[in-house]
Amino acid sequence: MELSLLFIGGPEIFIVLLIVIVFFGADKIPEIARGLGKGMRQIKDATNDIKREINDTAQKQGLNNDIVSDIKKEVNDVKENIDDLTGPIKRNM
């Protein structure tokens, strides 16, 4: 699987994992993965909060719903990209 967003391929991921194992040891990998998972969850929660604020403000101000739907689409695209990045981490947990 290639992470085109970060321009990282399989060999690069392998090298990064090898470096992580050398520096932190194999017993620390689950702890690191949990920390990354929590971080990604916080990013998703922040994204949802921003989306909710945008929707609330748009409704209060009576903004055009086309603008709101465009913003929702962009936020959903960001969430999908985060899901793509965190997929391997979630599968290993």
C-alpha cells in the first residue's frame, strides 16, 4: 500500500518501522500505536467540532447552503484522508 499523500512507499515504511524498533524496542510499538491512534482521534474530534461550528454559524447568519455544503465536502475529504492514513495503525491495534 502506498501512501501517496505522504509520498511514502512500502520500502520507506519498512525502514521507518525498523528505526522505530531500534530506538524504542519492539515492546514499545503497541504503546506508540495507541498514542498515534489517540492523536488521530483528537484530530477527527476537532474536525467534527469545526464542522459543527461552521454549520451553526452559517445557519445563524443565513448563509447560502451551497457554501456550507462545499465546506462540508472539504471537511469530509480531510476525514477520509485521515482514515486512509490511520487504517494500517487501526488494523495493527
